Amino acid sequence: MKAGKKMEKARVQLLLDNPFFGHLASYLELKDDESLDNPIGTDHKKIYFNPKMIENLDESKVKSCIAHGILHTALGHQWRRESRSEETWNSATDIAINWILKESGFELPPKLRLRSDFKNKSAEEIYSEITLEEKKNQKGSEKNSDKKKRQKKRFR
Ligand SMILES: [Zn+2]
């Protein structure tokens, strides 16, 4: 099936299976974009899809991807980022969304592992925790490099 048709079909299926998500998705125009590095992306006006990637997914996964995309919009993630780092914010919002999808019975990629301590947390809470962990890890590696420096000195 052509990607455009598949997207439309998955969106109708979403409306039938999960009216809340399907209703939101019906407001956004579907547009193909071969340059996309994900199956689906959104600028909150349109849902962009990578036709080649969509053609390789089964319908239930396409449905999950659409729901994922529109949840960024529905939860206002683009307005809630404020001065947070974009990369970490994206990861935090993805985790928050994927938990919602999992709890709503959507099929998620088999390789995707969701940390149970992030369940029922907002993107802001997840962001703070990830940032704290990153800082701790950085300090850890700084300590290690200090140690290395000291060792080098000692053996000079
Ligand atoms: Zn996402």
C-alpha cells in the first residue's frame, strides 16, 4: 500500500480505536517528506511522514507513530520547553509520550525499553531527573580524569 493511503487508513483506524487521539490527528494535514529521519514528524499544523519508512511499518505501528506525533502537539511540548536543552527535552517528552501510549494499549517498537521510574511523570519531571543523572555522570567522569591526571603526575 502506498504510504499516503496507509497514513489515511491508520488515522481512520486511530479514530475508531482511540477517538481522543484520532480526533486530534484529524485536525492536522498529512504531508509526505522524504528528508525526515523519523517515520513521522509534526510542526503542529501538519503531520509529516517519511513514505519509505511508513511503507515498511505495519498498520498498528503507523497508528502508534501518528498518536506519538500528535501527543507532542496536544501536550504543548513545544511551548513548555522554555530554556531547557532541546535534545534532552526531546528525550524527556518522548519518554512521557511513550508511557502514555503504553498505558493506552498502543503497540510500541519491540526494542523500546521504558524505565518504570518515569511512569506517570511529566516531561518536566523526567527532564529534571535526566539532567541530574547527566550531571552526576559528568562529575564521575571528571573525577576519573582528575584521578588519571594525578596518577600521571605521580608516575612522572
Ligand atoms: Zn517524539
